Amino acid sequence: MPYYSDELIEEVRSRNDIVDVIGGYVSLQKKGSTYFGLCPFHNEKTASFSVSPGKQMYYCFGCGAGGNVFTFLMQYENYTFAEAMEALADRAGIELPKQEMTSEQKREADKRTVLLAINKEAAKYYYRLLRSPRGQHAYEYFKKRELSDETMQKFGLGYSDQYSDDLYRYLRKLGYEDEILKESGLVGIDERRGGHDKFWNRAMFPIMDIHNRVIGFGGRVMGDGEPKYLNSPETKIFDKSRNLYGLNIARTTRKPQLLLCEGYMDVIALHQAGFDNAVASLGTSLTSGHASLLKRYTKEVYLTYDSDGAGVKAALRAIPILKEVGITTKVINMQPYKDPDEFIKALGAEEYQKRIDEAENSFLFEIRMLERQFDMNDPESKTAFYNETAKRLLAFPEELERNNYIEAVAEKYHIGFQDLRKLVNRLALEGEVTRPAPLKSGIHEKKKKEDGMKQSQKLLLTWLIEDTRVFKAIEGLVGADDFTEELYHKAAQELFLQYETEGAVNPAKIISLFPEEEDQKEIAGLFSARIHEVETKKDLEKVLKETIIRVKQNSIDFRSKNSDPNDLKAVMQLIEDKRTLEKLEQLHISFD
């Protein structure tokens, strides 16, 4: 990754107003000094996504997503920091310097380039083998699956030879050393066997990223070998949870949704039939990374998983993951056929399009699968089904949407609308949706106490950036070292330093100091705690004083537990802090 100075990062950040940038993705409305909109990172009906022009930060009070303008692009567009930096610099008309990378960065960048080159060479070699006499049986396999030569070419399909060191010897001839070949995931090297191929005697499916670069492979064994399907291991260029098979083609589709399949052959069969919007996960279950990637290209995903038990389970796992990022999901019914490949061979593209048009709402699909667990001919079991369905209907917070689903379920399962709505409302009054799972004695209380301590520290950090007069009020009494959580402590150090050196605070700049996305999200949460709404200024000052005292008391307790009793300096400091706590008890905070 290129190195950019803190000054340049801050210049790019400050030249890109966060409201303008996020406003290009999310519809925002101003309420007071803050803008609000529907969160783009999870599905919601009531706007809890806030964008603060003063802090130059965003934060969702629903799902906790938050950060500065860099974080937003990294989360929404799935960019690396360097890509976000380049996009924002370009937007602001700032030319980034062509700086030299550190030797370590250069080695890593060079390694990625070499790994991409190795994968490209392997793909070309497999491609040629498929079209040679040695690959005849793999070619016949693809033909038996009714793939045209044009489709095989479009997806770069190939064949890995029956000799288990064939690719290894070929790549060695091209000059690649054992060390880098081992990192490619295509070759294994050990003392007993020497160099040996990961894939041999398999029909090969190159996996490409959205830039059409080969980053890995899938292989289907020819014959009865195990495993039947094999995928490249994860490498420096291949992350299964952040890539989807076929997305390099599907991302440019003009169709309104993406079709999510289970296997490579399903994707290829659908594309050949004219459905250029099909993709599949890479031998793994759908992840939140996949969902975020899909969100970049579509608002709707239609699941076209296998119709067997495993496919149903996969669909039920995928639905909440897609819903969490705000993707509308439907389920395509392919019965009596197992998968899209079989369906299209039997009934053709026109019938498959009809199934797309008739795709089932994902919630109603979940309820239909739930019904299978109950005996609907038995009154007790039938009542249990209605109760379980009512619990799930509570997941819709908005009354209008909930009533629409109650109506749909009532009509489908022959229960009165009013009866089902009364059941849902009764469960809501009983707190069915929010009732916590029972915990072992003491655990809940301890967690609550710890969370309370964290919340006090969060509140004080938020207060400090909302009103810098608080710095003067606590000067000499509370400092950065009184924030005991590691991340909170780092944030507090930067905040106090900013105020001491500049007389002002810049929370968005602090976020840029943390390279990890999760840390940026948590820092945004620290600076976005909800400050209690109180009726009078006097009450506000009282709440602030109580928060300051809790932070100081927690700091003393923390150091008492973690200090060496033989450390005289530490003991003296604790005595001094206890005196300070007494002063805080007498402290009068006024913002007059």
C-alpha cells in the first residue's frame, strides 16, 4: 500500500465534506445540526443513520456502523484505504504524489503481482490442455453438460493434467521459484514428494476478481476421485469471503437483480441461457463480506440454491445475512428439479424466467419452511406453528409493514387476520421479541456493570468533542490516562493532545489514525454516544459531573487491581487520585 503522510490524509479528508459524499449514496434530511437517513449497512425503516457536518463523522445508532469519509467508502464500496484515498483525492482535485513504498511494502506489492502472473499463466496452461488430446475427456465432460465452445471460452475453462507435477514443472520452466509457487496455492512442496500440483486430472474453473484477474481456481475431478470439487486455498490475492464467482461479468448486467447460486456449473449454465446476472460463492457459505460486495451492485438478490435439504438450509442462512445489509431477497422455486442447470436443461430459459417472475418473498419462504416442522393436522402443533410465526412477525418494527405480512400469512394459512394480529400484539406486550436468554448467575450483572463503565467513558469522550469547555472543567482532575479501555485510552490521548496543542478538537482526524475498519467503527461510536436529554442546564451539569466522577472512580479501581503494592510511586499516585476524587465530589460545573 502506498505511504501517505498524516498531513496529506487530513488534507484529502478535510477537502471532502462528509455530508456531500454520503449524500451521493444516501438520501439525507437535516434535523438540527445533524443529517439523518436510512442506514445503507443494514435494513431499517426508521432513519437512525446520522451524519454530523461538525464532527465530519457518520454513525448508525441501529447497527453501530460509523467512521469518517474514508471509512464510509471502505465500508460501502468495499475499497481498501488506498483506493478510498485515491477516489477522494480525485474528487477534490488533489494530485497524490508518486511516493516510494517502504522496502516491505514493495516486497508485498511485488509478491501480489507475481502471484497474479502465476495464476494467469496457470489459467492459460489449463485452457490449452483442455483443447489438446490430453484434455479430451474433460472437454467431453463439458460437452456432456451441454456447454458450447463459446461458453467454455467466455469462462476460460480448462483441464489440469493427470500427472501430479505437470503444472509445477511447467511453471518452473517459466522461471518461478519454489518459494513463490508454494504461496500461489497451486503447488505443494515437501521433502518426500518434492513439488506437486494442488489440482490434477480435474476440469478447471478459473476464478476472477471484478477486474478480470485470475485469483484462484475450482476443479472438478474426472472420474471417482475425492474430493469431487476442490478450490484454491486462500492466498494473498484470493479471499473467498470477498469474491464471488461470475461477478466480473454479472456486475455489468442490465437486469434488475443478481441471481445467487451454489455452484460454478449453475452460474455458467445460467449465463449460457442468457441470464448474465448469476453469481456464486466460492465453495463456502454466504458471508457478510459477500453481502457487502453484492450491495455494491444490486438492491435485490434472488436465491437460486439447490431445492434439496442442504440448499434450503443454505437459503435460510443467507436470508438474514442479506437482509442485514439492506438487500431485498426472494427465493426461486426450481422443483421438481434440483438446481438451475438441471432446470434449464429440462424446461429451458423461458420457463426459468417465469420462476424468476414468481419468486417467493424471503419471509414467506422462511414461514413455509417453518411449517414443515409442525403437524398441521394436529390442533396443538398447529397452534404452536401460529405462535412461532407470530414471534417472527414481531421482527417488523413498523406497524404498516407488519400488518401487510400478517395479512399475507393469515391468507395463506387460513387464519383470521384479526386473530393473528391479536396474537402478535399479545406477544409484543409480553416482551417476547426482547426477552433475554437465561444466563448463569452473576454473568449478566457483571457484564451490565462493565458495560456501564464503558458507557460512562463513551459519554465523557462525546461530551469533550461536543463542548470543549468540559476540558477546562476537568483540567488537572481527569486526563487521558483515566480512560481504562485500550482503544478508548488511545482515542482520549489524541483528543487531549489536539486540545492542548490546537485549542480545538478534530474527531474525524483521530479516526484516520486507526488503520483497522473495526477500530474506526468503534471510535466513531465513542464520539457518538447519546447524551441524556435533560430539561434544565442545572440537570445537564449534574449528569456531566456524575459521569466525570464515575470515570475517575473506575480509573482508581482499575489501577488498584492492576498495580504492584510494592510500587511506592504507584501507591502514592493512587492516594493522590483519591484526593482528586474528593475534589470532584465538591466540584461545581457551570457553563454560564
